[in-house]
Amino acid sequence: MSDVVERLTQALPPEALVTDRDRIQSYRYDRAMFCPAGEPLAVVLARETAHVQAAVRIAAEAGVPVVPQGARSGLSGAANALDGCIVISLEKMDRILAIEPVDRYVVTQPGVFNAVLSRAVAEQGLFYPPDPSSWEFCSIGGNLSTNSGGLCCVKYGVTTDYVLGLEVVLADGQVLRTGRRTVKGVAGYDLTKLIVGSEGTLGIITEATLALRPQAARPRTMAALFDSGVAAGEAIIEIIRSGVSLSLLEIMDRTTIKAVNDFKRMDLPTEAAAMLIAQSDAGGEAGAADVATVAKLCRQYGAIECIEAEDPAEGELLLEARRAALLALDQLGTTMIDDVCVPRSRLAEFIGAIEAAAAEIDITVGVLGHAGDGNMHPTVVFDATDPEQARRAQVAFDRIMEIGLELGGTITGEHGVGVLKRDWLVQEIGPVAVSVHRAIKAALDPKNILNPGKVVGLDQL
């Protein structure tokens, strides 16, 4: 191991290598709970693709595992270090390299935060739709690695829908360039979509070309309050059935609303059991009609109040409340954030089943999520110093995933599998799909050095 560190020292500039044990500690974990993390041998703070290549080549020759990291804001343990690994952090690769308004794309390094990129392209009259709630502190590289979604998925889709091409360092240190910068192109296998969502197990993304859209019209935003989470779920189903074109449809339950009020000192209505936040960026009369349709349907399904934001600033406050929800729940105790996506037609059943499970297990669960596409984030809140509460929290977390699968859903809509959900992945996709995963991994990473044990467990390779 000392030889590996010596080779890294020779190959990299001093500012790109961390071997101090105290500094290394902050690179061991992402934000997932109950996921093991090891002690890295060293941390490479890559500034350029060549640094990543050098580190991967040294690791490959020595048979040392490599764990790529972005902002470490992930929620599945995919960025957790392994004992004796080389962590390759992309956080210093934080430059936007080009914005092309006519061809509508941006070329970016992976360490750029989502919100920074979104604001930069907005200055050019352009729009990058994927916007996770954590957009102020999650990086583009992490978004790509987990195929993140966000608040606007209901209309605009997820990260992979905007990836034109990638630069990827492979397991032997070679650089693969995938995709293109044209609007259309179908030459060869779609290696871009293979890499997106692979959580660093097939290659390390060092550059991305992302598609952009023209800026949307100024949105119209409204909130609807319900005295029942199930009623809110039923209203969501009818909103989707109506065909109204919303750019955002989110839900927060009473626990989440109160947490946000306390955390952000907002004046949200805590008497409501659930709040829907809807937004249309259709513009003009079309946007007004969309919001009016949503309000009408919500009232039909029992909304106790519907409020339209008077101006864009008030609408932004509602979105700020939703973006702050997970951080607000963190203030109540330790959190385990689930990421189950169910068919939208089963959303009301899902919400009711979660409420029943929380009561049965006797644990607090804040229900929130991207209601418009069925991607929910039930968040278990507990006291980690209490062994019994910690046990019940794990039971609740697993039960939520069971419910999702029982309703025809998936164990993750945007947070990825990582370590946290490896066993559940096997249950969802079955043995044939696991064998295909295994074959792809073996083809691209025959020595199994790239983030080993993530997504597919070592015992499944």
C-alpha cells in the first residue's frame, strides 16, 4: 500500500492528493444511513481528466479498488469508501466549459453544482430542467451517476433525457467518449445511457454534454390543502387523468409541513394533513387555465382550501418550502429517506399504506415527494441513540419498499441503489437481469476495481 501512495505522489501534483488521516475522514461517507464505510488509502482531488486517468491506472495495476465521489450528497451509500481504496473526488472539477445557445447544449465538468449550472444557462436564456430538491449542494456528476430526477420530472423527464454525450475514464485508464453534440444520432450502441445511472461501477464521468431548452414562461403556482393524505392522492390521480400539463406537482404531509415551518420560520398551514404544490409554465392564459383546472379537481376531491400565489416571489416561497423538506426533517432526528416510485394510479393506495405502516410500527414517517410522477420520498425519523427506535426505523424502511413493489413500483426513482438497496434490487429485477448486470460489469471492469460492491453485491458477481 505504501508503494501505491508513493506512485500517486509521483504522478499527481501535491494539491491533488490527500493522505492525511484526519482529512481523509470527511471523504468516507455520503448521506445514507446504515451503510458501511471503510478507511481510504488516499483521496485524489482531481483537477483534470489526466489526474483521474493516472489514479485509475495505478489502482488497476495494484488491484486496489477505486471509489468515485461527487458532492457526497447521495442517499444510497454509493459514494461510501472501502477499506484500502483510492477515493477519486471530482469536486474540484467544477468548471462550465461551454454554453452553446444555438445548438442548445452545455459542456460541463462533473463537480459543478446543479443550481450553479442552471443559473449559468439561464443567463443565456436557456433552461436545464433536471433539478433535484438538493440542487444547491448536489453535483452534476452525482446527478449523472444516479440518474437523478427532481421537481420538474412530471413534464420534463430525468437526467438521462438531457445527456448528449460523456467523457468517461474506464477501468484501465482509457478515456471513452460517448454520444454526440447533434440533435439526432443513433450510431452504435447507446453507451451514454449505459453509463448514466451506473453509480461509478462502469466508469468515472469527467465531462458531460447536456441538452438545454429555451427558458420556460413565468410559472403560475398554487397550493391545495387537504385533511387527508389519501384524499390528496386521489386528487393527484384525477389531475393526471385530466391531461393538464403541469411542470411541477409535489406533496408534503403534516409532519413535513410542520418541520419546514420550524426549520425555515415559514407560515405554512399546519392544520392540513397534506399540501399539494402545483405549477404550470405554459404561460399566459394556458398557464392560468392549468392552475384553475387543478384547483377545481382538488376541490372535487376534498381540498379544504386552494391558494394561488399572487406573484412569482410567493410561488418561489412555496418551492423553497418543498426544497427544504428533507433538511427540515433532519432537524427532528436521524432520517432514513426512501425513494420509492409507484404507478400514479396507485398513489392514493401507497399513501394510505404508508400511514398505516407508520402507525403499526409506531414510528414517525414524513410523506413527501414528486407526486406528479409517483416518485415518493417517505422519510423515517427516529432517535439513532435508541436501539429499539433504530430497529423499528429499519423495519419501516423495508416495509415501505415492500409496499412499493407490491403496488407495481420500483425501489428507487432517482437516488440509486448503492449499498442500501442491493438486496432489494435482486428482488425487483430477478436473476436473469442480475446476470446481465454481472456480464456488463465484467466486460467493462474485469478486475472489479470500480466501486466494487455497489449496485450489484460482491457475492452476485
